[in-house]
Amino acid sequence: MVKLKELIILMTIASQTGLGDKKLLKFKNNGFTDLVVAIHPDVPENEQIIDSIKNMMTDASAALFTATKRRAYFKDVTILVPNNWKNKDYTPASKENFKSADIRIAPSHPSSGHTPYCWKETPCGSPGSYIHLTPEYLLNSAISERYGPKGKLVVHEWGHCRWGVFDEYTTGDPNDKPFYLNSKGQAEATRCSLGIQGQGYRRISERWVPCTTDESTLLPEPKCKFIPDKTQPSNVKTSLMFAQFIDGVTTFCHDDPSDPINNHNKNAPNRQNRQCNGRSTWAVIMDTRDFRGDTINKPNFAIRSTVPNFHVKKPQMERVVLVMDTSGSMNENGKLEDLRRAARLFIKSSANEGTFVGLVTFDSSASVLKQLTEVQNGDNSRDSLVRLLPSFASGVTAIGQGILAGVQVLSHNGQSPEGGYVIVLTDGEENVEPFVDSVKPDVMSKGVILQAIFFGLVNVNSDSSLQQLSSETGGDWYYASDAINSGSELNNIFASLAQSNDGGIPTGSIQISSESFEIFPDVRQTGKVAIDGSVGLQTTFTFSWLYIEPKIDLKSPSSNCVYSNVVVEGETCSINNIHQNDSSFKIITFTIPGIAEFGVWEYNITGKFQDVVTISVTSAPSKANIYPITVEPELTLTNVSGNQAAVVVARVFQNLRPVLGATVKATITRPIGEETSITLLDNGAGSDVNSMDGVYSRYFSNFNAQGRYFVKVNVQKGGDEPVGTVGFIGGSDINTGFISDDGTFVPNVNSIDIEPVDLSGATIVGTLQRTASTGGLAYTGQVVFRDIFPPNKITDLGVTQVDLNDASSGITLKFTAPGDDYDSGNASWYEIKYTFNDSSLLLSEFANQTSVQNVLITEGNLNNPKPAMQMESFTFTISTFPDNAASVQVALAVRAYDEENNPSEISNIAFITFFIEPPPPVNPTTAPNLPFGDKFWYFIGGLIGGVVLITILVILGCLFCRN
């Protein structure tokens, strides 16, 4: 909750970023270009995979053109093979890499097997990260035929990953329901459109049998599945987000009144309705940036071929040039020493083996210290670069010259600079020509990716051209303060920049921990760092100081060994002298022999003088074939100037397996130097879209000053804590089988025995600890003295009737409580509205719908919300119903308000068929297996019509005989 005495910012505009903006993909004149399909390095070399990708994307392009009604197709596709494919010469890649690819070909996900999926952790209308396909899906028809034609499957997942729509079938989301009661109180299968015909079946051992009705719910029994008919009505064309494997389904559910059989089913309890407020997939797609309300990329009847142009490429080795500011201001506050130590750590530990590193400095002019040099483990390549790091600073600030020198290093000896990285670190505004804006055309034309680090530059207007250039080249910008934490902040930034983009096991070390703190004379400072079983090789504890070397003791988890930089009588370590003192950097490193003991290590630091110490711990994977646990933090907003909050996201994984139940905290350093922290959650509420998927997130709105902010994420989890069960991954629906024309169920033989999946989270051996930083966060809004941030939107509203046979028992609503400011603090009160009419009125005319008053509530209190992220439950009665109705459909929604009466967005709409009179009794053992959809009524009408026709013919025959 924001208090009046705190400075609160008035925001007006916010620019959204994210992984989608790092992609090369473009869409213009109805064609997608620069689409990247990347193959993971763990996939064995096989040319058939390339051929299969080409065939699949050719079919997908035609299917997309049909699905969008001639609005979109795949015009240009790049297939990126991994570096370890050696049997053929491929065109060198430029900016393409596995991490930013649109479609990934990779080994199966442990929680979804070979089921294709789009990794999507964003809200409705926002793109997902990537489509995941396995090589087995591409090469084994028995697997791919579970999901229908490959082209339509890609379009289904493209709907998620490009346009941000959701599945219209029942997924693993606990809020999804396979069946529901329609407005007539009849069971209806969750699907879109309602024109799709089918029946309910369930599997018993090796047999599939018709479902019966559960008398307590009036719905088909648990584990009943909707099975579509093989032959659908010829005019049923939707929806690809429900069942892409049905032959006649070719497009998306819409709201066109002239085509009612393909209209969106807004009552279905599925993710599309819940996440998109009941909007059709087509409506969401048309509102994206690709079509802008159908004002651009309109149907194109001049396109004659949708076959893509294909390019097969192979990544170059990563090339990085450090461009370092050595102007006179870098002598202030120990900034030059912090830069030297962070760059040393990057070169010595973080840079992956095989990376080419170059060095450039700039002050009044630029100087090349070293051309690109390949760093290897086990030789002196890393040390030779470290020895060249600058140790003297003077002059003014020629950033433009430094950038040009970095580009020249990438171009040395006629090499193409395209796809190379130039990392620029500066602490001051440029004051020597050429300026950044002048060199921008050259940088853009060369295809270089620029990363910018602003060291102590709080003012967002300082070097704003450099910040903009980093974004436009596909890079990021970072901020480190020049306060006490500057050393650890730079270490965090360089560790983030060193992360590999090829998707494979890192060949450099990853950062475990980095922090800075003050020490005082003769006062022992104690700290702890955890090493888990996924790392352990080349484990290095690096300690640095500003003035005088302190005494440092390092104790192993079993406490039977103490390493020290000071000889102590009675040391028990078998190898005592493992530390190296580099006085030129004011650094001591302890490199643990072999594989470091997993568990919690303890260090004790004692100095004779007041000083600032920075500790950084790095470690490499414990084995060559083991993926380390990593954390990848990100901000959804990096430039904020409107009344929005940034969302801090942290992905915690061991390769594809999520780490569940971890404690994840984000610490934010504000422009004036003070810190604040928030706990990120993986609960599927607030800013978190999917529960228990290894993606933790939380809103951050507590800005208290204009300027740049530093954000780091800390992750911890004990090995004795439960591994957890994956809550939701998603994936294309499987074609279980069809109902044949004679009414019998015909199973899909390829879907009978699906490979088992493992829904458990990553296992922690020892204790997990990780630290990583996001890109920079800038705020430019005005300062006001009031609460302007609303509670977050409720996205998991659910509703049930307490007792179907007793209307007076009422309705129960459940949802996750929002906060005062988004998902922090307590909201002040709730407003619950309902309607018996058009549910869209809850969105367009919320204030005019019927309110639930406290006097009708038997459980809960509208004026006493629970703290954010706790479960709320309200039970209430409805006093007035439509006349002469035995049952009625009720649509409900909730809005939360804070103490300033700032309203949240309206929640997702929840539906219920409420029985005013008890429903007719059902015998569950003899309940008929009624078909779902209009076909049943066609059958009944035909039967009655047939009887009438036969009767007329008999009468006419009798009259004829009589005559």
C-alpha cells in the first residue's frame, strides 16, 4: 500500500518490451519474413529434419493463408542448424540464434513428451516466446498423426505464439472444465464452435465406453472426453484453437452474425474465455499489431503462391567487443576498479569457451587494446586478455568513436561484423564527435548488436541516444549505480551478458552469488553461499576490496576444511594453498579443486579498516552432460512514464524442467540509492499467467523518483523441499479418435499408448542459490502525492451452486485476492455484479448490472478483502429471478477497489446455470449418451419427419387401393 508521505509517480505512457521484440520476425504486405526455425545442439545431425521442416512450413503457410482469409502467410523461413552439425557447409548466420528463434526443434519436454506446444507466459493478445517441436514429431508419422496435419498444427501454435490467443479445449489448467451446463440446464461439451458434433466417451482399460451422467452435477461422469464425429456438417469451419485435427476445421471462431454456426462460444469454461474476457480468437487476432482492427494487411487476392523461401544457416562463434569508458570521471568512487574487476570476471569465468573477445577503450579518442581473441579453458587466452584491461583513466568522453572502434574490431581482416556484440560501458555523457546519433547509420547497416551499460548515470536523458540505439539493434541496456553495491551490480550485468544463445550446456561458469557490503575494523562479517549438485566444477569464490586486503576464511559445508588467505595453525584442508592474490586488481580468488562439495559454504571476513568488500561466486556444470539450474530474469516494461507497473519475471529451470516452490525475490535499487524488494510468485494469479510452471513474476509500481533503476533476482531452494508438480505447460490437443457415421467410436491407433510424461519439478541436490540481473528500468513520470495504482485484475474467478436441489443455498465465488497497488498490500473493497442477460454487458456496462449486497452474503465480507495472493471465497443468495424459470444462466464478474477508489480491471466472467427448481432426477447407470451439438436434433427431426412421411404414404396408399 502506498502511503501519502511516500513519493508516488504519475505515469502516462509505457513502452512494452520482451522476448518477442528481440526476434527478427517481420510482417509486411501479408508475408512473415525472417522467421527462424532453430535446431537444438542436442538433436543428432540428420538432413531429413531439414526436409521435414521445409514440408511442414510449406503446408503451414497455405493453412495460415486459409485460416486468416488471405491475410497472412510465411514468405521467408530460415532454418538454423546447430554448430555441432559438421557434415555439410552451411551459410553463416548473422543475428539468428536458438534462444530467439520462433520455432525450436529440441528434445522432448519431460512434462509434455512429444506434444507440440507454444511457451506462453503472457496475457491475452501478447505474443508467446516460441513453438517447441521434437525431432520425433517431425520424423515419425505415428507421433505427428496424433495431432492432425502438421501445417494446421503449426497454425494452431502460431495463434498462441504470435497473436496471444488461448486454447478452446480443456487443458491441464485446473480452472478448465470439459463439460458445463448450458442456459437450458443441459450438459454441453467445452468446444468452439458449438456447431462441432460429437459424443462423450471414457476409457476403461483398453475399451472406450459411452459416458453416463453424474447425478450430483448433471454433467458427464469424471474422465469423460468429448469425441468429435468423423463427418461434420459441411459449413462447420471452426476452430483451429479447439481441434485442428478435424478435417473441415480451417479457421478461427469469430463473431460474424451471418455465420452463426462458426461463432465463438463465450460460455465455454476454457482458457480463451477466461484470459480474454470471452472474446473470440478472431477478434483478438484482428486487434493485434499485425492487423490493427483489420485496417492493415487486408485480404490479398493477388498472392498466387504461399510457398516460403527457405535458407539454411549455421551460427558463427559468438563475438564480443568490450568498449570501456576510460575518461577522467571513471576515477571517481572507484568506478574504474569496479569496471576492471567485472570485466576480469567476465573474461576469466563467465565467457563461454570458444567465444571471441576484443577490447576497446575510449576517452578523448578510442583505442583498440586487442583484436578478437578466442578464449579457451586450459590455456592462457583468458589471462592474456585480462592483462590488457585498462588501469588508467583521463580525458573526456568519445562514445561514438568507441562504438566505431568496436565495429572495426568485428570487421578486422575482412570479417563480417553482422551479428557481433559491442558492449559499451560509460559513466558520462558524450562530448566528443562523432556522437552516437552520427554513427548510428553505420552501426545499423553493419548488423551489429549493441549492449549498453550506464554506470552511475541515473538521469534517463543522459546518453538517451545510446539507450535507443541498443534497443534498435536488438540489444539491451543496463544500469549499475555508483554506490556501495556497484561492484556486485556490474558482476551481475556481465554475468547476464555472458549467457549463451545456442540452447546447449554452458561451457563457461554461471553466477551463483554476487553482493557488496561494508566491513568495519576488527568486526567479523559472515556470509553463506549454497552450491547445488548441478554445478561444482571450477567453483571460484572471488573477493575484492577498495583499500586493504582483509583476512578471509572459507569453510566447506561439512566444516572439515577451512581455506584462508592467512596461514592459520591447525588448518585441516588437504590442499591449503588454493587462493590466488592479484594485487593489481585488489582481488583474492579461491578456486575449489575438482567438484566442489555441494551444500552451504560459509565465509568470514575480518579487516583492520573500514572498507567495501564484493564477493562473487561462479561455478560450471558438474558434468559435461548435465544442464545447470539457471535463472533468466526479465522486465516486461523497461521505459515507464505512464500509470502502469513493470512486471519482474524470473524463469528458473534446469534445461526444460522447471524449479518449483523456490523462494524468488527481486531487489530494486532506486535512483537515490535505497533498495526495496518484492517476492515473485508462480501461482497463476496477478501478473503470473500459469501456475507452477517455473516462471515467477510480480508487479512493481513503487517508483519514488525519476531515473534509472537496477533490478536483480535472487533464487533459493533447499534440497529437502518438495520438488513439486508441474501445474500447466500446455500443448496441442490429441486426436483420440472419431465417431464414425454408423455411430461407433473409432480410436486413433496412434493415440492409444502415449509415452508417459514426468510432471515433477527439478530435483535439487544440496541447496540452490542463484543471482542474476535484468536489463535496466527507467522511469520518467511526474511525481504526485497520492495513490494512483489500482488493484490487479482478477483472472481466476470461478463459480458454483452450493446445492443444485436447493436454490436458497446460494452461489459460491472463489478467486485470488488482488492487492492495493496491483498485487501488493490489501484491496479496500469488492464489487460483485451479475446479469441474466448478455454477459458482454458486464464489460461494457458493469455499473448498470445487478450488485451483490453484503446483506445477501452468507460467507465473506465485501469490505474486508484478504491480503494479496490469498484465496477469497464468497457465498451469497439471489433474491430475484426471471419469471417462470426453472433454471437460469447467471454471468458474474468482480472488481476490486483500493483506498483511493482506484478500480481494477473487470475480472474474467464466470458462468453458471443456476437451478431455481431442483433438476429432474437422473439414473447414472442408465443415462443415455446423448450427442453434443445440433446433429442430435437433426436426427430427432429427421426421425419424426420420416414417421410423418411414412404415415402419409400409407394413407395415400390406402386411398389408392380403395379407389
